[in-house]
Amino acid sequence: MGKVTAIAERTIEAPADKVRALVADYAETRPKLLTEHYRDYEVTEGGVGAGTKASWKLQATSKRVRDVAATVTEPAEGTLVETDANSSMVTTWTVREVPEGSLVRIETTWEGAGGIGGFFERTFAPGGLKRIYEGVLGKLAEIV
């Protein structure tokens, strides 16, 4: 087993405060950001920022579906951490101000499988998840 990490970033031409508010809005904005890889998205508690609980199914491939039950924390301004109760998956959204507007970064880590399956997971999963996140970030840029 080993740690697997997927990262996507995008600069969005909007003030960081505005982008942070949109990213933290799990009730209204988040459903609009999700690509076809997400199903059954539901906010079960809260809805904005820390304390929010949400669930969804993430279909990364035709055979791979992950049931996510995320609890959101905000360890620092501009940073939201979604911790999955069903696995070791942790997704961190970071929005920081840059001269062009805002840099939004999505980073997901989890403990991968061992053996040959783990080799393929570490080799291919980060790229697949990065493509999914690039779609999410593209929708965020459109909404802003």
C-alpha cells in the first residue's frame, strides 16, 4: 500500500473572497460544479463551509464507483478539507490570491491498494482524477 495523490489547479480571474465563497457553498454552488462523474449528490448537514456533511457517488471509470460521505473542515482561511468517512480519501480545496485573480487547487490523497492492483492505481488514478477535477474547475470558472 502507498499514498496516492491527484492534483489539479486553475487560475480564475476573480477575487479570492468571491471564489472562496463559491467553493464553500456546498448547497447551491457545488452541485453546479459537478461533472457527469458525480451522482446522487446530497448535503446532509450544514451547507456552507466547515461543518457541512455531504455524500455522493464518484464514478472515476466505468467499473470504479466510490461512495463518499464527506465532512468538511476549514483549518485555515481559503482551505476546505473534505474527509471521507468511508475510506482514507481526503480532498483539500485551496483558494489563494494571485495577481491574475485566484489560484484554486484541488488535491486528493488516499491509501492505495497493494500489489499489482495498487501499481495500476498509483499509475492511472491520479491522471483520471485530475481530468475530472479539471472539469470541475472549468465549471467554477464559468460560474464566476
